Amino acid sequence: MDLLEVKNLDFYYGSQKALADVTLNIRRNAITSLIGPSGCGKTTLLRCFNRMHDLYPGNRYAGEIRLQGRNILSKNEDLINLRSSVGMVFQKPTPFPMSVFDNIAYGPRLKGQRNLSFLREKVEKALRQAALWEEVKDRLKENAGGLSGGQQQRLSIARTLAVDPEVILFDESTSALDPISSQKIEDLMTELKKDVTIVAVTHNMQQAARVSDYTALMYLGSLVEYDETEIIFTRPQKKMTEEYVLGRFG
Amino acid sequence: MTNARKRKLQNIAALSLSALCALIGLGILFAILFDVLKNGARSINWALFTQDPAPPHLAGGGGLKSAFLGQGLLTLAAAALGVPLGILAGTYLAEYGRNRKYAKIVSNLADMAISVPSIVIGTFVYAILVKPWGGFNGWAGAAALAIIILPVIIRTTEEMMAMVPWNLREAAFALGASYHKVIVTVVYRAAAGGIFTGILLAVARVAGETAPLLFTSFNANFFKLSLSGPTPSLTVTIYLYAASPYENWVRMAWAAAFVVTALVLALNILGRALIKYRVKG
């Protein structure tokens, strides 16, 4: 069974339909890229997976998204619980105005964890996983706002890892970073897929081709084509996919 | 006259006129400050802070101990009443009530309340907290001051919280935080400096108020550290003593004016320094 199964998903911002009849399965321990021109609905789809849309009034879902078989769009879904199994890393780094340590410990503390030695272990493990430990191990008490942009983004990833998610959603998470920092994040994603499943929205087609195992092309709220990345970029079924990956439209 | 020459002359005229007005305005301000400094500094001595007022015929004796204590207590009580209420109301407007019509209305009303003349608030509190309770009391004075700072704190809190980027809230939500956790652990932290500065400036403003206290806490020569009776304050002391015919009372009024001005100035400078520090950091 695939980790995430999207079936006939429609999504509306108020009366405006933003996703139409999207059906796709996200494979476990793989990186799936969502690509497509601006406004195609890829970020909208990504934000359905942790029900981020629920923060704003008037948004509506129809269809199903199953996480390990459970329909997360159901009215009874506990969003706090859902969001600790589906983490998210945003476009811009979002360090909280507190120390590096407190940033990483934020999620475990939300779950009621107060034991300091447990938290220390957790923080170190998450920072190691995010390839940030060596750079910040002597600065854990400093304000996270003092880290560089690339470090802040890895901090955001570590913070997400500290709540032990099944899935991490990356929303154009390298587009605000310099090439070297982006490269580090890409390497990190490849490293992380051993432990988690990754869904990434990206505008950067080379990045999708380099890091992802599967790629989905979206256009005007619909899924155009979804397959292994290699197939999408070398021998796609649809004319539109070929033109998009060759940079002829979008 | 050529057009260019005419424009140049107009420019010079406008520049000198506005510079002159700025000079007059600043000149008056500095004249007041200088006067208060000159006369106040002369009247400052240790007894001012340690003794209670002496009868007017005893030249040179006495101090304003009670007025200092009363002023401090009134300001503290006003802050204790107004600050928590203001922060919570501002939080509601910025977070839970965001984008709702009635929240916008309340926010606009708070803006208007900021400019209500303080004497109106004084008479209002007189009607509800002085007359029915049988006389002037410090709690009424503190309530009047709290009503004055309340809208300032509401609006400052609202604006400072609205300035915290949505990204940051979303990031906290994405980790599984509930809304109140997001507000308390992330938004308040991010907005704390601004809110604190706003409180400081609001308290500075209210420390120099006289009119609302005339109707509420009024004055007392001797003060027993309780707000349940008439409570002395520096500003009302200035008002009463400055107009008195006794030379030593007038001197104490100058001293009180000096201390109030210095206090308000210090709070303002501290508040502004904090703003600068935050903008830099």
C-alpha cells in the first residue's frame, strides 16, 4: 500500500476551484516532485496533505486523501495529530524567535515532553539528521535568527524531523537559498528518504530531475502526467509534459 | 522675472517659513524645559523625597513623600489594570478576530478612544467610581488612568502582532501547535519588544496626567499606602501648589514638575531607544 493515496481530490478557495479531480499515489521512502507553471495548483495540493488550508475560512475539500489507509479529509481528523505526522518546510526559512535548541525542541515540547535529557538527545539527533549539528553544536543557546539562510532552512528541517513525521512536505524550500545551500538541502533530501517520505514542490526542473524518484506535472488544477522522474524527463506520454520539461511553456 | 527664478524664490520662502515655525515650536518647548529645570533643580533636596508637606508658614520645610508614593502606586495600579486587559483585547483583534468586521470596528473605536480628552474620562470615572462610593479614592484614579492607557495598549498589541509574518504562524501550526500555543509561544515572543515599548510609552503618557486625577483620587497631604481613600499624586500637587500664595508650596510645585518631566522624558527616551535597538537587531 502506498503511503499517501489521493483519490478524485477537488479543492475550492471559496467558490474558486483550484484542484480538479486529482488522483495519485505517493510512494513510501521516495521523493516525489510536483512541478508545473505558477498557479497550476501544486502548492495547493501540497497544502492539502497537512490540511494547512483549514487555517483560512471558506476553503473546501472534496474527494479523499488516505494516509496509511485513513482518510485525512474526514471531519473527525485530529489536525494536531495529522500535522505531527506530516511535517512541512516552507519557502522561506522560519526560525522561531528563540534559541536553536528551543526551536528544535518546540515540537517534542508541544507533545508534552519535558524531560531535559530526552530533549537533548532528540535535538542532537534531529540536528545530525539535518546535517547541521557540527555547525551549531556550540551555538545551541544562541538565537536561531543569527544563523545563515541555508542554516536556518536546515534548522526548519531539523525542527520538523524532531516530531518524527512520516512525510515531509517541501514547499519550494530551496528557492530562497544560494546554490551551495540549495545543494546541501538537496543532498539532505536524498539522505532523509531512508527514514521519511518526501513530497516537494519545485520551480526548478533540474532539481526535480536530479533529486526526485517520481514527478507529477500539474496544469490548471489538474494532474497532467505522473510517473517515474526518468520517464517524465526522457520519454513522457503526453505532448504537454514534453514541452514543459523542455522549457517550451510555463 | 524668469520662471526658474520665481520657483527658486518660492522655494526659499517656503524653506525659511517652515524653518522659522520649527524654531518657534522648539524654542517654546526648550523654554518650558529650561524653566522647569532651572526652578526645579534649585528646589530638589533630600527632604523632598523623605518628608511630608509642612504647613505653609514653615518656610523651607517639608517634602512630597506622599505624592511620590501616591503617584507610583496610582501608575502601578493603572498598569496592572490596563496592561493585561489591553494585551488580551489586542490579541483578540489581531488573531481570533482578524478579518472580522466587528474586530475592525472595535479597532477603529480604540483609535478614537485614544484621542478622548482625559478630563472626559475623569468625569466619567467620577460618576461611576467616586460619587456612588462616597468620595475621592485612589482606585478611581487608577481606573481613570487605566482607561486612558487601555486603547493605546490594545492598538499597539494589535499592530505589533499583525507585523509578525504569517509564515511563522504557519510553521508552528505545521508542527502540530494549537492556535493558543502558536500565539503564546511564537507570536508573543516575536512581538514582545514592540508591545513592551508600547506599554512603556503609554505609561509615560499617563504618568503626566492631571485632569482625570482631579476628579478621582484628588489629593491628600498624608498617605497611608492605600488606594481606598484620596491619594496624592505629583501632577495634582503641581496643580494645587503652583497656584497657592505660599512661597515654599510654589517651590515644591517646581520640584514636582521637575521630577514628573524627568520621569516622562526618561520613559520616552527608554521607549524610543528600545524601538531603535529592535529595528537594528
